[in-house]
Amino acid sequence: QVQLVESGGGLVQPGGSLRLSCAASGSIFNFNVMGWYRQAPGKQRELVATITSYDGTNYADSVKGRFTISKDNAKNTVYLQMNSLKPEDTAVYYCDAQAKFSGSHYWGQGTQVTISS
């Protein structure tokens, strides 16, 4: 069974930074796309950023210029560097991976990110 484990969440003041990690149990070479989603209380889940197997990236307009998604194939890990954090970034952040060919999605359990002064 594929497992994704997120880490790196926490409490930070506005303007601060966090780096989230998503560690996969298997080779991320098996995934066409990996990404980060977030969901705030009472709000819809939204796409934050994605990265393809060839390192192409995509970002939500709300995080462009502030967040950077990257991956380390050797470590089977995807990262989300979050800079210039705002209170509206507060949410549970989830890692998602889409398997090649089958298109199946796998999800982590989420990590809480709270931005508050």
C-alpha cells in the first residue's frame, strides 16, 4: 500500500516561513504528478501546487511568488517551501500523488499550518 507522510507544519507568525515535506513509501518515479492541497475550516479544499515527474510546476494564484514546490527523487520526497506566510494560508495541508497510467490518487493524512501573530 502506498503511504504518504506529511511533516513540517506548525505555528508561525505572518511573514514567516515553513517547509513542508511529503515522504512516499515507494519511488516517486511511479507518480506522474504530485501536489499539495489545503483545506481551511469551513472552506473547500483547494489546490496549492503541483509538480510533474519532469519537474514542471503549477501554482495557485494565491501562492505564486511565495511558495515553491520541489522534489528529491533519491529521497522519494516532495517539498513545499512556504515564504511570506499570511493568516489566510492557515489550513491543513495534504500531499497527493497520482500514479502513472492508472491515474489513481493517494493522499497523506495532512499537516496543520497556522499563521497567527
